[in-house]
Amino acid sequence: MNCKITNSKLDPFMSFGKMPLANGFITKDQFDNEFFFEMNVCFNENLSLLQLGNHPKPEKMFNIDYPFYTSSSRAMIKHFSEYANWIKKNFLHEDSKLIEIGSNDGTLLTNFKSTSVDFLGFEPSETIAKLANDNGIKTINSFFCKKEVDKINKFKGNTDVICASNVICHIPNLPDTIETVDILLSNKGFFIFEEPYLGSMFDKTSYDQIYDEHIFIFSVNSVKKIFNLFDFDLIDVIPQNTHGGSMRYVVARKGKNEIKGSVKKYTEKENKLNYDNIKSCFEFKLNCEESKKKTLDQLNQFKKEKKIICGYAATSKSTTILNYCGINTTVIDFICDTTKQKIGKYSPGMHIPIVSASEFQSRSPDIAYLFAWNHKNEILKKETKFLERGGKWFSHVEI
Ligand code: TMP
């Protein structure tokens, strides 16, 4: 296995075993032909970069049926509205140009509709890109990569902000992405992206952040080192509550901007905690094994007590939990979810039925495994009746 940035040889420090696509929700007739890969995790100490060893091709993951819609969470709609306002205030002027990588259904870009900013999204999933275009969000249905830039000549060397959220960690050919940013960004432009943060994952033992689509789990050290290789500076970092703990990174061309104190603060903090070297990975591995044991012991106890257990939200993260821990329909009867493309299908690998959110009430489960633990405020607020009738939330992370 080789590092996706430097091509140096890497050895995995941990394997999660055979894993299906995190968003590979399937119908019964597809059970026999399901795709699996061996999910190993490696750490490049030179870049302090955690990454998957093997991964499926992006075309396999972000295809026509990709079932993730950013707007499915109210909290995310609010987050993106605030993110857009922050970008407008700090980085844009009246006739600015802005590109979003992996713009999904346009939840962020819609906030620029009423401005004079010339904006554009890149979204590889055909159905989602169409939905965005139908809603007046100009979206190119493609991966953001060098071979696409000739289609958008006016943005070349002229784009003030290129932004992304929970997308850059999905891209195996990150060097191509950075080179594409280099072609499109103006001399004084900014590349801003936010991604699940390694420090939060290690703190919470939220190993479910690791799945096929999350090729990299970034830290401040790793982002700084990667971008330095391409003549960019990491000039600011701002922690975010989204996705169970994320970090927003602001990158600019080398030497063009003052580097804020936040970068030093977080690199030093990470160094102290060994997040810049493999020691922290070995500790994380032990914590994952302990978490798996605790989860299974607790779920088995619930079963002994004849409790009905359901899953709440068929998240991508749940695919890692269910397959790593080997939890199937003998333990969890069903998973309820609001996404219509998932309802009526089965969870990847473990084949637990996905049902509509209304069945959370009608089937009266005793225990709900909160797979969307990162959306807990939003969910617990709307599901107060569950606790009132004696239901109990469960998760492998503290909720
Ligand atoms: P993700 O963690 O892979 O982004 O998926 C989030 C899933 O959670 C998505 O399928 C929608 C679902 N969901 C619910 O079912 N109910 C909710 O209240 C929220 C916030 C999300």
C-alpha cells in the first residue's frame, strides 16, 4: 500500500475487516452480488496523515444513485447558511467568483443566490447535480479535476474562493485536486474546506468516521504538511461542531497572508498528544477493540432482557459499526431513516431493513442505537416521546 500523496510505502496499523460501500443500500435481489473490500488503515508519519489502505474507485461510491442529501438535516442547513455568511464577510467582494467542490444539492450555494457573486458547483452524482440545477444552482455534473477546467475558462486564475465541506477527505487523488485549485484560484484567493477532525475521532473513539468514502482523516499537522508540498500555506484553522467534530482549514498561496496563531496552537496541541505520529494510532486501535466489546456486551444484555432494538438513521457511519462489530438482524430489527432513497432497502453488509421515520413510533422499540449521534441535538429534540414512553438511546460514543 502506498501513500496517496507521496507514493511512499505504508503498512496498515489496523484492519476493520471486510466492508461494503457505506452508502451501498441494496435490495434483496442484490444480496448475492454485494461489493466488499478489506478496510485497512495506514498512517504516513512524514505527513502525519491517516488514510485508508484500500478503497473502492470513486465512481463506485459517488454514482448516479448516491443517496446523501445535505439538506436532509436542518442543523446542516443552518450550518451552511452561517458558513456562507462567514465566507461573504471575510473573503468576497461584489464581483467575486466562488466554486464549491462536491456541492451536493446546493445547500451552501443557495445562500449566494441573492448576491452578485458568480458561483458554480461541482457534483459527481447525476441525480443530485440535476436537483441542484433544477433549483437554479449552476452545477457541473463531474468530479472537480484538472481535465474539467477548460470548461470554465473564466474561472481560471480568477476565483476568489474555492470551498468544500466534508468532501476533500473523499478524494484519493488529492494532488490532482490541489493542482486544479492552483489553476483556478486567483493570486490572492483562498481555498477553504472543513472535514471530520482526527483529534475528535481519537478523543471519542468514533471509529465510525472511517469508511470507504473517508479516504483521509485530516489533522492540522497533516493539512499543513500536505499543502506546503504544493506551495500553499495553511493560514487559519477553526474547529466546528459538525460531523461529530470537524476542522475548517483556510489555505492560501505561499507567503501571501499572515499565518494566524490558531495554526501554531493546534499543531502544538496535536504534537503533545502524539497525533502527529503513529503512537496515537496504536492507542486508537486498542480503544476501538474495547469499544466493540462494550457495544456487543451491552446489546447482548438488551437482547437477554428481550428488548426490541432499532437503529436510528441509516448513516454512512453505521455501515462501519454494524460490519466491524458484526451486528445483524438477530440484534437490530430495523433502522428508521428519513431518506426516501434508503427506505425499503437493506443496510450494506448486514442487511438490516431500512424503514421510514414514522415506524420509530409505530413499532415502539425499547432501545434505539443512535447512528446519527452527530445530529443528536436535532434528533433528541424531535423525539422526546421516545424517552417519555420509557425508550432508551444507545451509542458507542457519549451522547
Ligand atoms: P450521514 O451520517 O451518512 O450523513 O447520514 C445521515 C442520515 O441520517 C441520513 O440518511 C438522514 C438520516 N437522518 C434521519 O433519519 N433523521 C434525522 O433526524 C437526521 C438529522 C438524519
